[in-house]
Amino acid sequence: MLTLNLAAPSRSSMDLNLEFQTAEQEEFFYSKARNNCFSGGFGNGKSWVGCARQFMMLASFPGYVSLIGRELYSDLRDTTMKTFFKICPEDFILGHNVNAGLTLLKNGSRVLWKHLDQFNEQSMRGLEINSALLDQAEEINESVFLILDSRVGRWDQALVPEVLKDAHKAKTGNPWPLTPLNKPKVPNFFDILVNPDTSYHWVYKKFHPKSPIREPKYFWVHSKTVDKLNDPATIAQMLKRDPEWIAKYYSGEWGTSSAQIHFMDPMSMIDLNHDEAKEFLREIRNKATLYRAFDHGEVSPSCCLWVAFYKGVYIFYREYYAPNLVISDHRRNISDLSENEQYSGNYADPSMFKKNSQKDGAFWTTADEYLTSDIKQPPIYWEPAENNEFATRNRISELLSKGEEFRHPITGACPSPGIFFIKRSSEHNLGCSNAVEQLLAQRREKLGEDQGKTVFSDDRAKDVTDHAYDPIRYFVAMHAKGYVTVKKNVPPRSFKAFEKYDMLRRVVRPLSQRNGSSKSWTN
């Protein structure tokens, strides 16, 4: 139990007792991390502890500003707001305006109540708050989370009472910490409360301990439905539901949806600091067989992935992901990143080789634009990749699974996945980020529901971004077991032969190709 001693104008002070019902509530309440997530089944007490934590900040530091938000206003008003006022004593409230979404406390602190379904980006950019709490965050867009995250800690007018300064010095022997502007620093938090969703949801990717791309400093606590906090008849009804429903909403398990196509073991992520990355990249450049895979976008982003076959596994070691650039920019950027590496294969989206435009009286392809000497940037020779969606999808999943035939390329651990990604970090900013995120985001298309259970087709959902996923497919398709490239000879003196000769005549080729000294393409 926690007892707060609050100063109230109507009396000298009041005591507020907060009693935790579970160890998870207490763990979340006392977290000192800046970003925190309380996840789990229905009725596990997360809304109560989230509101209690915000009220502690508001009551302890006069002038503190908290934003409490939810997707829909009706849900915010009927649930989250009511939970907060069960905790906040009436004597501590100066005023509350439901329509304005504002609660004023008698110590000068404020609560901003926001429904986020119509919360535009421009209005959020002007917010100055200390902390934020998002209830049912799985309903909220990631863009809202990212903008609010940049506004936490912007308000600098909250005060630290002398009694807290004295207690801190007595306990630690140090004065209260200061901001860069030499003002007493108040704690600032961004807390989210969520019911579980699929493992391609942004909350899972950023917070869940099993996510290979989670933020290491983000705090996570999980609790299943707490029976003693709910009506026994309700619990009995919940346990009669479909097993998948029980796993998700009672046990609070993430990633139980059969919609997700690929699953990745955290072992597949290689996290290296700057020096380790330089040394490992030097090693694979000298010893591995290297490849590139590319997906070109006219309006959408273009993505190039660099892959090394090393010690029997595939390592995606570099990522280029750029929107709104012309082909000359892509040619220059990819060539610069490639340095002097030599590649045994350069695979690209087969649609790049479709002749759909005219140039100099002849049909032209996107792949030709990466070759032509009319653009004064280094040419890149792409070859069309296999595009068998279903076979490739299965092969990717096989390589992501641990097998006795694979070993970790650094530690030698076995069993191991067959695909690895060098993680992008502040110390290695050319590592893979979009590729991993989009790989895990791919899901099957929803057909409908049958007795409360969602039914999915085999087709991949079209509304999921795949610009960095497609190069993975192209590469794996060209290296799937049993795949053999059959090259047909062009009949001499055919239209195809003359067309090929004319194209090669107008293209500047690398010296290694002119001399016929190498079969690997080099930029």
C-alpha cells in the first residue's frame, strides 16, 4: 500500500491510500523508465494503476501537466476519466470541464483529456506536457504515439516542493537533479496501457521482450486477467470462448493471430557496436559471397539490401531505403554504399524488366535506366528475380526457423536460424531496420469471421508496406533449394539479338566486363 500526503486548501493535509492488487501493478507504478507499457488480458487493473501513477505526479509536483488520451471520446469519458476520478479526491479538484477536456487541480496541475481519432498532427506539435498516458493504445496509430513522444517533458513550469528536495538529499546525499537550464527536474513519463494484438503491431515491435527490434530502454510488464478483480460469472463466460480468444484476451498473449506470415527468433538479430560492426563487415567482405537485392519504386520508396552468404547462413548486412528520389540518385547512392565490393548476383523486381515506355524510337524498361550512359552516374546491372510468392514465402519461414544445419555466424550456437540481420543502431546506421519491420508485418488477408474466430485467406494483405520485404523475397527466391536458372540462347540475327546488341552498344560497361575478366558485377 502507498500513502500519499496531499496538501489541500480545505484542510491542512489529506492522506490518500493506494492499494495494489497485483505485483505487476506495483512494478509498473514504481518504474523509473521514461517509456512504459502495461499489457495483458481484460480486467487486470492496468487502467487503475495507469491513472494512479499520473495522479501521483500531478499531486506531488505543483504545476505538472499530464495528457490522458484514448482513441474515442466516448470511451475516454465513460471509462478512463471515471477511473481517474475514483482515485483523485474531490477536495483536490479546482475545476473540471468535460467539453473542453480540461481538469484543474488546486495545486496548479492540469490534466488534458484528448480523444485521438480526430487529433491532427499540427495541434499535437504545439503541446507542452510533462507526461502522457494512452489507454487502449493498441487502437491508436503509431504516428500519434511518435508525435506525443516528442512532446513529453516539454513543459518546464512544474515545481519541486522543498520537502521532496530535502528528502532526496537526506536519502542520497546529493541535491535534487537539475535540467540543462538549472531548474529542478521533475519526472517525465510516457505510459501506455494495451490489450494484446498481433506481433506486427507497433506496440509489440517497440515494447515486447520477444520483439527483435524492441527499444532496449522501454519498460514492459504483463498480467493476465485477474480473477479477483472481476465477477466470477464473467470469468466463467470468458473461459468458454475459443482457445485463440482466451489466449489473447484472458491470458494476454501477443502474436496469437493466424494472420501473421513470418515469425523471427531474436537470435536472427545481430546487434553490434561500431567497432564490432566494422570488424565483422570486413570479415564477410573478404570471405563471404556477396549479393544485392533491389525493389524499385516510382512514387513509393526504393530499397536495396546487401546479403552475404557466410558460414552456411545468409546475413543481410546493409540497407538502403529512400523515397522520392530519381534513378540517378539511386544509382549514385547504391554505388557509394557498395564501395569496391564484388557481387555474385544482383536481383531485382521482375516488373523492372517490362517494356512499358519508349525512348529513341524503341521500347525501354526501368532496368535499362539503371544501365544507360545517358545518366551520369555509375550503372548497375540488375537481373530479374523469381517472383513465386507462395514458394518463396515458405522458404523464408523455413530459414527463419532454427535448424541443426545452421550455426550462428559469430557465436557458433546451434541450432540456429538460417537468416540473420545486422541491426541498425546509432553506432551502425547502415544496418537493417525497415527490412525486419516489414518482414514481421506481413499478414494474410482477412476473409471474415466464423463464430467469433477470424478467418484468413492465403493471399498476402495488400495494405501492408512491403518495399523492404520484397528484396528479401527476391533474394530467397533465387537461392531456394532446387532453383535452377535456365538461360536460353538468343537466336542469331533475330530481332532480340539486334535489340540486345543495340542496347549494349549504347551502355558504358565496367572495365571488368569489357575485358571479360570477371563474372561478378562491381560498382
